[in-house]
Amino acid sequence: MEPEVSFLIGAERSGTTLLRLALNAHSQIAWAREFEYAVDRVGADGSYPDLSDYLEWLATHRIFQSSGYQIGEGLSYPALVRSFLEQQRTSEGKRLVGATVHRHFDRCLRIWPDARFIHLVRDPRDVARSALRMGWAGNTWKAVDQWLEAERLWERMRTLIPPHRRIDLRYESFARRPEEELRRLCGFLGLPYESRMLEFHRWSSYRRPDPALIDQWKRKASAREIAWVEIRAGEQMARLGYERSGPAPKPPGSLQRAALSIHDYWKRVLFRVRRNGFGLFVADWAVRRLGVRSWQNALRLRINAVEAKHLH
């Protein structure tokens, strides 16, 4: 019988790294970091990718390359990605294993039909602000996209999963009452709570959950930035219990939406130029259009090195 597998799901910048570190600190839980590469190449219809193409893609995938996982010979696609989590579990000598997945997490069910899911949600106004700082979007109108995609996907998906295999957790509750929420989570996983789960700050660069990080949008976001998020995500926010800051703002017209899209595009371009340098940015643009795979792979490795440097 295969060990039970769990997935921590939710939009990026929702506090998933903090929760992953807490879970992995448990003596019986091994938790992998971002695991999207296990599902990104699975088709929307559930079809698996060509294995040789997939392995070539993994060869330049920054997060996979940092994982240390070995490629097993002769494995099918589902057996291969299952082996990655088993390697994580056995290398740490723990009983349970899990991974964090921010997108396409419905595809996990194709490979792990009996998996459990921990859904973490955070106020989209804080998520959008954080995404802006990361350079993933140029304005909050577009920065809320990933949050909307994740929450709408979970809304559709949770009806397919029995209650005993899913749990919902709010970042704000975790930040205010971390021990209480971790006890609830351990109960869901069938394990006793361990105080060491809140000691990850001793061996990582992350601090313990901090209530001061809740509702930062109230202090740091402009009225316009807040309005853009609430226009886009207001209905989903209401279903999740997040209140609007005031009366529903007037949606932008078609010309303003077009301007917001153009602004978002150029802000993201400028961010990549600043981070990677103009030469590397132009080389990446040219190589993508030439379509020479060997050149693309070599350039991808150079960009990975730059991104890794900025992450540290």
C-alpha cells in the first residue's frame, strides 16, 4: 500500500511557504516545495506528456533541479512523479509526505486519486500587493489573476472530494492563532501536534506567523489598487468571507481595461530587464522566436542562475 499523499494548495503569496515549513518541521511529515512540474504538463483532459519531452523540460526546470530527485529508468509518467514524493519521504525518514501546488492542482487527482488537500486562502488584496512586489504583474487589476484562478478551481474541485480528505484554512487565522490551526491540521492528517512545528525560524530565513502581516493592504495600498482587486474578485471574496472596503466601485470601461493590460505588460517587461539585464532579456526574446531548442535550454539555465541569485 502506497503512503498517503497530501497537497497544500492555494494561490502563490498566500502563506503556503510558511505553512509548508511548519508541516515539514513535524517529525512524521516530509513536505516538498513547489511541485507544479508534476502537473503542469498534464493535459486538461488528463492526458500525460510525452516522457522524453518531459525529461528534457525537467533538465532546465530550476525548482526540479534543486530538488535532488533522481529519474527512475523505465517508469511511466505517473509512476515517475509519484517516485519524486516517495524519494522525499524516504530521504527524510518520515511516515507521511506532501507537496505544495499552486495551479492545476485538480490534475493531482489523476495521479493521486486518494490524495488529501489542504486549501489555504488569503485576502486577495494582500496577495495582489505581494505579487506586484515579486514582479509577476504590473498592477493589481492583473495581479489578482492567480488568486482568482486558484480559488475558482478549488470551488469547482472541492465538491468532488469527500469531506474527510479536504480541509480549508485561512492565512489570517493561521497568523493569529498558529498553534490552534496547526493542531486542527494535525488532527486532519491523523497525527499529534508537535511544538517544533513553530520552530522553523531557527533553521530557515522565515519568521514565525506574524499577525502584523494581516491586512497590510489597509495601510499600504492606494484606494485605486484596492478598487481594482475588489472589482475583479469581489464576488469570490464575499463567498470566502472577505468584506469589501466600501461600496462596490465602478468597473473600468473597455479602453481603461485595455490600458491596464498594456501597463501590466510593460511593467513586467521592465522588471525582467532589471532582473536579468538587457542583454539576457533580448537573447531570451530572440531565442524563443528562433525556436532552437538547444539554445533555449542553454539560455534557460543562465536565467535560472539569475533567478536563484535574486531569491537568495
